[in-house]
Amino acid sequence: MKKGEGKQPKDMDKQVKIGLMGLGTVGAGVYKILKENRQVIFERAGTEFEITKILVRDPAKPRSLQIDTGLLTANPDDILADDDISVVVELIGGIEPAYQYIEAALKNGKHVVTANKAVIAAHGARLIETAAQKGVDLYYEGSVGGGIPIIKPLRESLVGNQIEEIMGIVNGTTNYILTKMSQEGAAFHDVLVDAQKLGYAEAEPADDIEGYDAANKLVILASLAFQTPLSVRQVYCEGITRITPDDIAFADHFGYAVKLLAIAKRRSDGIEARVHPTFLPKDHPLASVNGVFNAIFVKGDAVGELMFYGRGAGDLPTGSAVVADIVDVLRNRKRGAHHRVETLWENVPLRPMEDVATRYYVRLHAQDKPGVLAQVAASFGAEAVSIESMLQQGRGKDQPVPIVFITHEVKEKQMQASLERIGTLPSIKDIANVIRVEGGRPL
Ligand code: NAP
Ligand code: HSE
């Protein structure tokens, strides 16, 4: 008998068998929710389900979760090659081997739920295609914004709109760090250690603090919103490691909060996609999103402005999104309606970063002597950069003093050219930081 012959089709099984890959922060959260809310989830999904295998790196590792250790395995084939398992939930993280496992699961006709933004950002288009060919589901709500529903709204609820803009705080770790720095004057590295202990941070801290995690999430959001495949390499990405207490204090002085934003905008000649620290007016809805909370601000041509807000990381919030996807798969499975969401790819070009226009905050250290300001102003002026506000702090005798500018809107290439000029002035000690300003002027 050939493999699979004489068996009931998988979708006709009474009890759906789920293979969980990963039992770390999110895996444990999913396990807890499925256990605690088993009855309601069962009623809502209309199908019984059971986790029959859990892939971990080290099955012998002590775990705080009460679990039947007989479920644990270090062999991925115990899930991928098990014909009885029809849903795979991938929560191990990183690109490899997670990508291989997801692809193998889809090719074996299994539905996949994942919270892995790195894999979806890098290989989402290919995986969506494989899922379509195989007639199975691939859901990834937990990959952006933790517990916030944002993938489904973009994929389904807002499908009648042309999305014009997405602006989001999509990394809980950096928002937690910036919030603690601005509210408590805490030091960057102490707060990063806190975020790691709380289970918010990625295994590799650079993924959070250098903005790569936010860039992955932006790729996922922008690809869906603009129906255009994007790659993380195309996203301009700058993290928060250069932000100092001085920047936060100057932002406060001018009426702004500092946030790491993931921004995607549709312009007449293409898409902008960028991640960078940003001065936002304190009265902007995103400016009061603090701690590990995330928020995604979306502008559609029909719906207008929307904001999605909630916990962007952590075991139960992210688990909530993953469980919702599992229920969607179970419902689709019950109705025989897999892969019911079509994805059309447009190919809108990406605008080069040098053509992106924003306002800027520039902090530099200069000698405090006659004529210095005029030289700086002339360097800005030579590249058509217009100054909106300026502040010199303190009076330096032998020490350079900080001088801060906020400019009117100008293209990146003009700003960079003016900074090059300023950097060569003998009276300028350094250009300490340059941060883009978005969201209008403070009231
Ligand atoms: P985590 O705490 O590091 O847990 C990873 C789990 O996967 C562990 O159980 C580990 O096994 C297992 N694992 C790792 N590599 C493996 C391998 N090669 N083979 C077999 N098992 C392996 O990770 P997490 O924070 O839960 O994140 C999981 C995924 O969710 C990631 O894609 C992450 O980006 C995403 N996510 C996380 C959050 C969050 O708040 N943490 C929020 C949204 C999305 P051991 O237990 O034996 O070490
Ligand atoms: N490290 C991520 C964050 C986890 O801090 O937002 C959620 O994706």
C-alpha cells in the first residue's frame, strides 16, 4: 500500500493533532492558553485538538511549565513526518532551521502558524506561494505587534482601501528602553538587561536595538499593505544605540517624545520604507505609547486613520495571537476552506532613501565664539536646508557647547550634504546626533 492510501483524509480526522515547535516564552504561552481556555477554544473552533509533540532543543532541560515530558522531542521529523499531525505551530525563532521546517510542513500538506517575523520577512512570499500550491494555511499574526491584531486587519478588514501610510512602534524592547530612559533617566544597558529578563528581547540583542526586528516587521506590514514583496535589505534601518539622555532632554524641551518608528508610506512614485528613531510631537497618538506596548497607526484612503494598540511582546499576549491563528486554521479546516485569502502582488517600486523628505533634529558641539552660528547656518543654507528652531545650551569658555537645530522638511540627500559641510568647519567638534522628526509640530 502506498503511503497515505487507505487512510481517512487528514481533514476528516475528529481530533486535530498539533505539533508545537518551540516551548520558550511564546511556546509556553500558547501551551498555557490552549490548556486554560481549552473548553472555550474547542467550542469556538468547533473541533477538538491536541498537542501531540513538542520540538525543543533540549528535552532534558528543567522547565517551569508543568508538562508531560513524553511530548518533548529534539527530532523535527517526529512532527514533520507524522501524517497524523495536520497543524504545525513554529515558535523556535531565527531563520534557520525554522524556514526549512515551515517549508517542509507546508510541502507535507500541513497548515502552519508561526510568530517568526525573521522567516516571514525573508521568505514570506515563497512560503505563501507554497501554501497556496498545497491548499493549506499559513498564518503569522504573532509575528508583528505581539498580541495586537494587525495582520488580519490588513489582509482582510482593510482590503477595500488603498493604504497610504503605516507608522508603528513595533518593537517592545526598544520602546521599553526609551520609555525608561525618558521617564526615569535610566541607563540604556540596565534597561536592556531588564527587557531580556522579562522575555521581551530577541536572543540577539542587536536585533532589537539596531532596529532589525522592527525592519522585519515593517517588511511584513508593508508587503501586505502595498501588496508588494519587499526585502529587509531594502529598508533603511537605524537603531537606538546613539540616543543619549541629552537627545531625550532636548526632545522634551521642544515638545517631542523619542520613539523608534517603522514607517511605510505610499507616494505617487513609489513606497518609502524606513526604521529609525524619531521625534514625535507629544500630542501625537503614538507618543504616549509606553513601555512594552506597541501601536500601529494606519491610514487608508477610505477608512481614514486607525490605531491598533496593545502588548507587543510577552508569552500570553503573543500566545493570544498564535492561538487565534490556530483557531482560524481549525475553522477553515472544518469548512474545507483553506487558503481562502488570496494575495495579489503589485510591484510598486521602492523610493531611494536619499529622496525621502522629513524634518530633522541636529545636535552638534561647537566652539562658543563669534561667527560660529553664522557658519553653520550658511552650511545649511548652501544645501537649501531651512532652520525652524535653534537652541544653544550653556556658555563654553574652553569647552565646546551643545547647539541644537530643528529644520523644516528637506530631502535626505540635502541634509547629508549640509552635514558634510558642517563636519568640515574647524569650530565644530562633532555632530553628536541627527534624528528625523515626523508627525507635525507640537501644539
Ligand atoms: P525562546 O524563548 O528563545 O524559545 C525558543 C524555543 O525554541 C525553545 O523552547 C527552544 O528549545 C526551541 N528551539 C530553539 N532553536 C531550536 C532548534 N534549532 N531546534 C529545536 N528547538 C529549538 O523564543 P521566543 O521568545 O518564544 O520566540 C519564539 C518566536 O516568536 C520567535 O520567532 C520570536 O521572534 C517570536 N516572537 C517572540 C515574542 C516574545 O515576546 N518573546 C513576541 C512575538 C514574536 P529549548 O527550550 O530546549 O531551549
Ligand atoms: N523582541 C521583540 C520585541 C519581541 O521586543 O518587540 C516581539 O516581537
